[in-house]
Amino acid sequence: MSFGSLSPNAILALNGGAKIGNFAHNTGEGGISPYHNELVGDLIYQVGTGYFGSRSSDGNFSPDMFEQRVRHADNVKMIELKLSQGAKPGHGGILPARKNTPEIAAIRGVEPHTEVLSPPYHKAFQTPIGLLQLLTQMRELSGGKPVGFKLCVGSRREFFAICKAMVQTGMIPDFITVDGGEGGTGAAPIEFSDSVGMPFKEGLAFVHDALVGFGLRPHIRILASGKILTGYQLFRAIALGADACYSARAMMLALGCIQALECNKNTCPTGVATQDPELMQGLVVSDKKVRVANYQRETVKSLVELMAAAGLKDTAQIGRQHISRRVSMREVRRYDEIYPYLTAGCLLQADTVPETYRQEWAAAVAEHWQ
């Protein structure tokens, strides 16, 4: 949901809604624009493989620019390093040249009117330990703001390697965002958005269980992202292990998105995903920011009503035992049976690793990905 992909009016409406509703607005990997700052809603600054907004002239991460961007920005509350996303895991994004205006180019640190590519991998690190070192550096440069990373799980072995690196070095992120392989936008490659990455429920449950198994869960919050639109879907995500949830698709609909699938053409008819001044006039910020805030408020309200129906007073009480799913014509199983919990600390020693994880656990090392 970057500025550049989205119009100035869309960014203003999203951030204005976040300000009204007292929730956070993720910048996407396109950097922090004046439209993110104008209404001073809380921001989560996402840094992708292009390092937009914190980018040196050769396309690498610039610590100096990053520090200038976030250290004294009171509205920037957290920093999220994006490894991958459900829309296109393992695939870099593209901002078409016709959408790359001089304003957008200045914010991203690229040449205007050129096609802007986000590489499919990071240049600032090459190993799991290197990832944690970069996150630690970002925390220090930001003045101690919470830092974390986002991924769509593709390999359990690779995530085990990151966990082993945390245990080995003591460098622990504040949060991890888990995206589901079902994610996607009108600009995402169909094969990737339909077929690549671990599905949302399985990926979220696995990350939670892995952190429990390595004894890391008390130190790390989990954010969940993957087609979350309703109070029930919030409840389900929390049951599987999330502490909080993102919603991108639903917020786009609140803005007026009609899923015309023209996100990459600069011809979005509702003014959401375009830089065409005539088209973006149709998105009235004063109206849409209220719709965004209303959607968030009513969705959280429906979550609270579901909790009340289950006799729960706090989201910390929500567990996998509260949800059932039909698995065949004759059988219904609870989530704690489908996704059984792991014992805390069971992934710290080889002799206590569950059989289903043993091979991938043994192959994971903190020093490299292979």
C-alpha cells in the first residue's frame, strides 16, 4: 500500500482514518511521503528490498538516511523490514515508469519517469545472523523504536535458521509479521498470488509454534496479515497465535476500491491506485478517512461481541480450542487438534524436537540460508 502505487488522496485518507481511530498505518515499501505526515496518524515504516527513503545512490541501505528519516519522526512508531509478502513471495515489485512522478522519485531516491524495481532479495545482509544484525542496527539508529520483519513463510527450515540465530546471538526482534500466501493485489503476478508461499493459517500457526519451541515467544509479538476483513477473521488469527492484525484489502475497499485490477496501469477508476490528478479527484479525503475509521471501529467491535459470546474477557484468552472446522463430510475438528501446540523449549535440543520438524530443524543453521 505504498505511495506511488496508491494516490496521494488514498494515503491521506488511510492516514487520516488511522488518526481518527487511533490505530497504525503501514507505509508499504515506498517510503514516507508528505501525505503520510500531513494528518500525523501513527506510522509503521516499512523498509523493503529497494530501501526506498533510506537508499544510497547505488541502491543499498543507507544508515545515515534511515536515521534522518525515523529518529526524530514522532509519528513513526515502529520499523518493519520486509523479507517477502503474500502477494508475490520471492518476487520483486515494479513501479511502472508512468506512475513514477518526480515527487515519487524524490521520496524513493530514484530517477523519475523510469521503471522502479524492488529486487527479490536484500543486499544489506546474506545470512540469518546478518538479518538480525541489520534489525539491531535499525533499532539503534531509530533511537530504540520497535523493529521487526515481515515474511510469507516459504521454508520452515529457513525460519528455523532465523530462530537459531536469535538463540545463538541474543539479538531478538520486537515483532514478526506473518503474511499468507493467499495475498495479492491487482498488480501481483497471478501465478505467485495464487500458488506461492505457505497459506495464512498454516504459516501463522507455524511461526507461533516455532517461537514457542525455541523459547522466544514471550519476547516477540506476532502481527498477522492475509485477507483479514471481519471480526471472526480477527478472532481466528488471534486463536492461531497473532497478537494484532493488519488489514490491507478491506481498507482498500473502504477507500472505494472496486477491484478493477488496473493497479499497475495508472487508470484506477476510483482514484485509489493512480497518479492521474483527474482520477484521484474522485477520492474525497474528508469522506473516505471517516469510512476507514468506521470500518476499523466496527470490525473490532464485532470481535469483542464474538469474545463475549464465547465468555472471554481478553484477547489473551482466545485459543485454538475455540474454533472448529469441518475436515470431511463426517468429521469436525478443533483447531488445537488440527494445529497442535508445541511444548515450550522443545526446539532447543535435538532430542526433544517433534518428529514432524526433525529433518528441517537439523538442516537449519544460523550462519547461512542453504
